[in-house]
Amino acid sequence: MNQTIGCILLAAGQSRRFGGDKRHARLTSGTTLLEASIERYRCVFDELILVLRPNESGPKSPQVFVIQAKDAALGMGHSLAAGAREARIRSWSGVFVALADMPFVSATTLATLKQTLQDRLETAQPTAIVQPVFRASDGSDQPGHPVGFSADLLPEFEALQGDSGAREVVRRHAHRRVVVHVADPGVLLDVDRPDQLPRPP
């Protein structure tokens, strides 16, 4: 059975802690934070939904579908709901939710997460959630991103509002969560402030 497993890339935040539009901040590679994130997730997932603010445009690519979340300023929940509606329209079998300020997850990790969700879907398991977990130096397990969901959960995402995000859905279906242990700190690395950007060697 053909499965379309896509990724919703949330890029409609306000970047308040960064002090400017962090999406256009340059990495050491010369690409912007947003460009790096798009390329990282586009290379692994079957399709990519890029959620932007109203009246913004994104890259022209047959694999990237750009939508504007008209209520993005009201919180992440509205952006995620807009992305979920588009994923349902496109009949995705599974969806990963990723943040545009997290381009440091390795492609190998993303491929492993995608395969885990695909395997779950192919065995007709009800309501699957797949989440990477990184073991820190102190021995603690830290859940990371992106998180994958079976398509039957999309209606719950479409109902999100305010700052409610994927965490609320994970909490409601915790007994269905599949943990994937990874040795990739990129699942935890986001950029909230300029000093968190990689520095040239």
C-alpha cells in the first residue's frame, strides 16, 4: 500500500526572543535558517507543507506546498491547524510536525523516524505517534522533534487554537507513543536567540 508521509514545517512564528526575523539569519553555510530547514526536511519526506504568515511567499518547488496561516499571530496552534487541514486535503497517511528553527536534525535520524512511522502504518496499528528521544550526558532521556503522527489524528490538530501545539495531542494519546532513541543532539537544538546560531570555526 502506498503511504504518503509528509512534514508540516512551521515557519509562521513571531521570533520575539530573537529580536528580529530569525528565518533570515545566516548559518555558517551561507544559507538562511529557513532555507536550511526546508532543504533538510524536503530531502527526506515525501511532501512538505510550509506554513508561513499571511501574505508571505516561499520557494517554488513541486514538492513544497506553501500556505499562509491567517491567524498565525494568535499562536502556534492556529498555524498547526492550517497545516493539518492541508495535509488532510492531500490525503497524507502520516505527518511529521517540525519547527523551522530546527535544521540541525540529521537526515539519517529523519529517515529512521519516517521508516518507524511507515512500519507502524503498514501493520494497521491504530493511532501511531513516533517521537525521537536523546539521552543526555546526565543520563536523562529528553524528547525531541520532529514528532510523527498517523493521519487519524489530523482532526485533533485542526481543532487547535492559541499556543496549543502537538504536545497536547501527544499527551492525549501517550499510550500510543513509540519512542525512537537517537544519538543525535539535533533533535533538541533550536534557535531562539542569536547566540544559539552556529559560529564559524
